[in-house]
Amino acid sequence: MKFSRETEDILLKSGWFAERNEDISDYIEYYIENNFKFNDTVLDFLKQFANIRVLQPMSTNPKVNVDFYINPTECYYNHEYDERAGEYLVPIGLASCDHMDLLMSHLGIIYTGYAEELFRYGNDYISAVENLCQYQFGTKIPYVFSEEDELYQEYYEDDKD
């Protein structure tokens, strides 16, 4: 696992360390009780980052905080994100003042979701944590409307006149 020096410093100040191996039995129980499909990639990530809360002023703009919290039980989960991401996602925590869900694929890719918005943060959890710590925006996953969709009807209702 290799983070930039700046990201590693942020994580260390937040209680993380390289050989961290937290007891995640409560999270496993939560996943089972709520019928979430999880794998070793998700569990390995949680062992390293469970209950880590990063809250630090951004280096380029001290008025803006970098923040995320790794705790799957705090996350609201929208199953529509799976279809948009093209893969099954598992809740892992919160970001952006607890307004965005943190979700992980079985491949270790981390996404953030808020209402209809979905963003992908890197190709693995190392790059995702790096991007989150450095306040880099993820790649927006477009929302594809269908004519039956309530949002489609709401947004395009005026166009039918």
C-alpha cells in the first residue's frame, strides 16, 4: 500500500497506520443482516480503515475540509447506484460532511453517491483514498433517464407543451 506523503500524514493524524487490522465483526454482521454481498476486498479495506474519520482543512484552501468516515452502518444505500456503476456496490461510510455515501465495488473501486449523483474515485481503494484525502473530485457517472422515470417526467414535463 503506497500513499503520497501528504495523504499518509492525513491518515496517520486520523488514527490509521500501515499494519492496522481492526475487528470488523460488527460490520460483517450488519452486511449479513441487511443482505449485502461482500467479499475479501471489502473486508480487507474495512480492516485497515474501519472507524477512521478524516477531517482536515484542505491544503490548497484551509476554509474547506477534507472529510470522510469509514463506517458502513452510517451509510444510506441506494440500489440504483449498482446499475449506474455497472457493478454491485457495498456501503462503507460517508463523505462530504456526511452528505455523501461511500460505496465500494467487489473490485475495490470506491464511489460516492448523493441523491441522483454518483462519482467514481479511482480504480482501486488506494487511489480512491488518495483522491478523497487530496479533495480530488471523482468522475461523474451519468444518470440515464427513461421516459417512465419520475425524474425524467419532472425535468422534461415543460418540453412536452
